[in-house]
Amino acid sequence: MKRVTVLVSNDLSHDQRVKKTCASLMEMGYTPFLVGRRLKNSAALDRPYPSRRLRLGFTKGALFYAALNIRLFFFLLFHKTDAIWANDLDTLLPAFLVSRLKKKHLVYDSHEYFTEAAGLAGRNFPKKIWLMVEGFVFPRLNNLSTVNHSIAEIYQKQYKVDVKVMQNVPFRSEKKTLISREEMELPKDKFIVILQGAYLDVDRGALEAVKSVELLEGVLLLLIGAGADHQEASEYVLSNGLEHKVKVFPKLPYETLVNYTACSDLGLSLDKGLYFNYLYSLPNKLFDYIHAGIPVLTSNLPEVSKVVLGYELGKCIEEVTPENIAQGIESMRNSDLSSYQEAIAKAQNQFHWEREAKVIEELMRES
């Protein structure tokens, strides 16, 4: 059975796309070997395939990325594998170099428009370095994928390469044992809205969502995730005594998170299009809401609105402000939410991992 070494820069705990990729590789007869990094609070992994977390001396910044790339290079150099699967640009260079040295099949899966991420805004030197890496490796790649058509088209025009699209959607056949509001200690008499995300960083609407429920009565917001915007919103809740209107949770295991999502009446996705990476994003949470069977209220980004308005799954707001969000929530609350169920069911049949995973077969075909 062929082994595929799968590389990520995170600690492996919350990356659902990579988890689904490894599951699909197993179904195709491969043995994934997942490699990431160890953090102080990394949760134990329970996966049906081997994994390794690398200890690094740094957690962020240039020294972290240098340490990560060096460790990944030497790990791959002395690690027996038949193919390498690199996730995102921060793992690509060592994967590319070792694939050439050892003549191994290489797949690159880009989870975002990396060089236009919010974290690189205004930081010209690190952005230039990543663009150099991208510009050196991309034209030499044969097996590429990314999360939506907008990003794929950008890469295709820039580097004249074929980029396949593999959207980050849940399994359709996934069996979930859902728990009631009472069991989740959630009120039955509230209109519950949820904003979830493993990385609710700056300009992803968390603070505006909290401020919006200040303007509403009978609405409870569930804020679940991590990141700078999540932290600021959490502090705002405490300093303004909004605990009765907002329940704040850290990152949760997916098996727990889906229960909170399914107990909600409305899902929020409020990324602002201030950076190219956000502008052309297609957030995972959107599809989590769809598969939980709830309508959505989202910011009007190109890829997002294509799904939301195209399938009539909810409403889009033009600008992410507390007032607009509050107005959107109130509009949805006063509508017949059951009328969205047929559209949601149609979207569930369209957007599911079993369909997207066919791309993995194409990417791995030569290995």
C-alpha cells in the first residue's frame, strides 16, 4: 500500500479539510502519514493512520517559518514515502525540493490565496519572500488544487498552470448524533444565531456580530472559535455585560460544534472583502451551516453570494456593520425559515465531500 506524506503547518487538531483528505486517501487505498507541529495545548489525536507532530522552537514569525521548512525538509529527506501532499504555501518549498531529489509524486493543495492573506498586509518583506517561493515552484507543478474557482483562475492566469477546484465541504454521508437545545443548555425561547470559525481573525465580523445583538431583543449569539477578532469580541462581551445575549466558546471538536450549529436558527458568515484572500474566500462555515440545515446571513463576497443567492439559502448584506447585521437577522427572524429547507436540501446534494474527493483521484493518478 502506497504511503502519502501529508504536510501542514498547524497542530493537526482542527483542520477538517486535511482530515477529510486523509480519509479519502485511505478509501483510495493509500496510507496517509500526517505531519504537523506540536503546540503546548495540542489535543491528543485519534486517527486511523500514523501522524507526527514536530517540535519547533518558535510559534510565529519568520523564525517559525524558517524552522518549519527546515524540519520538514529533513523529515521528508529521511522519511520513506511514495508521494507528498503539501497543504498551503508554508509547506510547499521543502515538499517540492524533496520530491525532485527523490523523484516522488507531489500534490499541492492551496487552502487560500496565501500571499494576499490579512497577516501579510503591509508587510512587504515577508510577502516578497512568499511570492518568490510561489513564483519559483508554481510553474513547475503538475498537480494543484485550491478551494474555489476565483482563486483557481488567479493562479491559472498568473502562472499558466492547471489548477483544479476542491471545495471545502462536509461529508454528505457523515452520521451525526445531534443533541437538543435542552441537552446543550441553550434556551428554547430565543432566536439563536451562530458565528463559528477556527480562525476568526481581524475583519471577519465577530465584533460587529456581538454589537448587532445589542440592538435586538430575544436573540442569542453563539460565538465559537479563536483568533484576534474572536478575542476582541469576547472582551467586549465581558466589559459590556452581554453574557445574557452572547455565549462565547473556544475552538471545539467538530463532533461538538455540529450540535451547536444544528441547534441554531441562523448561521452568520461576515468576512469583509478588505484583502484579496478574504474577498475571494468561500468559508468552510457556510457549508457547515448548509449541512446543519439552517439558512444563512452573509457578507456579499463574490464566491459566497454565488452560493447563497444562487441557491436561495438566505440573505447577503452589502456592508458588515452592527446595524446591517441586526437588520438582516431581524428580517430573517420575521420570515418563514422553513421555506429555505427545500433549497438547503438541494445545496446539501450539490456541495458534499464525496463529490469533491473525485479531484483527489485525479491529483494522485500518476502516483
